[in-house]
Amino acid sequence: MPGNRYVPLTQNPVEWLAAMWLPWICLAFPLIAVYARTIRSQLLDVGSEDYIRTAHAKGLDQKGVLRHQLRSGLTPVVTMFGLDFGLLLGGSVIIETIFRIPGLGALLLQARDFYDFPIMSGIVIVISGIVVLINLLVDLTYAALDPRVRLGERSSPKHALV
């Protein structure tokens, strides 16, 4: 297991993967149990729905039923991912510092040490843009997962009282 030595992906992909697996585990480990518990409870809740029982009664195989369960049950998980993505980006600053990985987090801390406000504000803008983009992708994923969610339609009445 390599120590705190980072190898760029372009230099050697195999050594890069060997050096990055531990930071990835450290970053994702606190969220694994929460996601596993949420997915399990959502699949159990959706499994007792009428349309799942109907699919079983019609003779749909377990793989097809699981596909229907996942489409309905993953909506809260996608929501959690959209909310947790900012947490992962914030945690990456700490992980980059601990494992000496050159990245935006390390650059942000270095700019903070030298009071380099233009670099700090640029990194914050880039990270904020990434979070907004991920939230847009989460909203688009809702439409792909749940057929009841439609994009571009209004749910309000035609003549609203203002």
C-alpha cells in the first residue's frame, strides 16, 4: 500500500489507482451506511405497493420487478446524493491535505495561507458552479426515474388568484 505519494493519472494509471483508493474510502465511508439503510428501507416500502404486487401476480420475473422497485425507490437516494455532494466537496479539501493530493482543496488552503483572495474566490465560484450543476442533474434524474415527474408542465391552475 503506497504511503502519502501521489502519482498523476497521466503518468501511471495503475499507481494512481493504487494511491487513490484509500482517500476515496476515507471520503465515502461515513456515507455508506446511510445510503445502504436508505436504499433498503425504500425498497421495502416500495415492495409493498399495489403495482409491485400486480407485477408479481402477472408473472413478471424478479429482475423486472426489481427494476420497477428501483425506479420508484431511488428518488430519495438521488435527493440525498444531491445534498451530500457539497459535503463530499468540502471533505475533499481535508482529504487532499491529509494525503497530500494536489487539487482545488489544497490550492484553496494554500491561497488562504497567503491571503490570495482572487484565487480563493475563483475556487469558491468553481465549486459553487459544480454544486449547482449536480443539483440540475439531480432534478433531471427525477424525470428519468419517476414517470410521474414531468419537466415543463405547470401544476398550478390556469387562473391563479394574485
